Amino acid sequence: MDRIDPEHIFRIFNVFSAQFDLDKDENKFGFDKIILVCDLDNIRNIFANKYGQNVDFSGYIDKFYDIIFNFEHTEEAVEFLKQMLINNPNRLYRNGKEYTEINFVSVFLEFLLRSKILTFRVIINTVSKTNFGDRENLDNLKNSTHFNQKKRNLGQEEARFLEIAIGCNYYLKKIFPNKNLNLWLNNLIEKYNKPNFDKDIIDISYRKIYNPYFNEENFIDNKNFDDFLVYLKKVAGEFDF
């Protein structure tokens, strides 16, 4: 319903509620049940835009329904997204490395979905149109003098993490070519650390990928998804993609 003309939304609510016979306890149209499908958050925003922010939305909307059924497909959407990335025909597969990078990218996209930064439709459309192309530029970067000097100054686990972060940045740049990754990651880190965002579910997804790849427990215990975002930002600012 939130996709139709806003003027009609509340008329439809009123029409169905007005056609209920309280004496006979039945709907005048003969319907046993009436189900109206909408994004309730969008309806709330439309209501606020029409009647003002200070008007009580709950007091208005509650009289139009007996129960709200929340349709939640995030888990299925996340799984579909992961499979879509892994099976992308435009992706080169080389010695298992790219599979690991793609898994990390999938958690990043899951974060965008769960935090409602991007909708499932937008993410799917964007990924499906992405040509990941040849890894030559990425391989050249990983073989560069600057990268190898950087690795020598890091521990084994940190060096591996750096390599993963560079691969992820490469793919994110392919998926979101118009984004300034450095600035965007700043905003995403802020979003992740907002009190109303459920960090735990993203951290669980992240550790499912991170833990098998890094088997040092002390290193694992200190790394959450926000550490990954910070590292991506650091890499985006230091290496040219």
C-alpha cells in the first residue's frame, strides 16, 4: 500500500473499517479476513509528512487492524546474496584465495542489508550487474614493493588480514564504483557503533568466516566486524585501486 498515492492509503483504511457491522460482527463485503500489505515504516513516514511529526501515529493506526504480521526475509536474503556472489559467472577463481575474499565481502553486504543502508533489491541489482573482471590489477598490487614492505612490518596474521582487506576493497570498488570508499567507510563505522544497531548478529556472521581462516585464538578474540571496517578504511586510504 505504501507504493500507491498517499492520498488513497488512509482512504482505503477508512473504507474497510467503515464497512464493518458491529451489530452482526461481520464485514459488509462478506470477507472473513482482510489483509493489507505495506511497509509500516513507510506508512508511518507518510503519515508524519501528511499530518505532522507530533501527531500520534499509533493512536490513529491501531483502530484499523487486529494484528500485524511482520514479514521478515533477511536470513533468506543474506543466504541468497552469499550464493549469488560465490556463483557470479564474472568472477575469476584462483587457488581458493578469491573465495575467501568474496566471503568477507558477503558479510560487508550483509551489514548494509541488516543496517538498512541499502535494500535487498538495490544490493542484488548492483551485484548482478557487476563484472569482477581480471584479477591482474589486484595481483600487481599484492606484488608491489609497497605492499611487500608493508607486510614485512606486520605479524603473520596481520599480514594475511591486510591481504584479505586489499582484496575486499578491490571487489567493493567494482561493486560500488561511484563510492568514495574512504569517506563511505567512515559513515559505515559510525552506523555500526550506533546504540540502536544490533552488532552481535553481524559479528557472528563475521566470525564464521574469520575464525576458520585465522586459527590464532588470541588474534581472533580481538577482532570484530568494526575492526574489519577500520582496516578496510585504512587500506582504501593507503593503496590505490
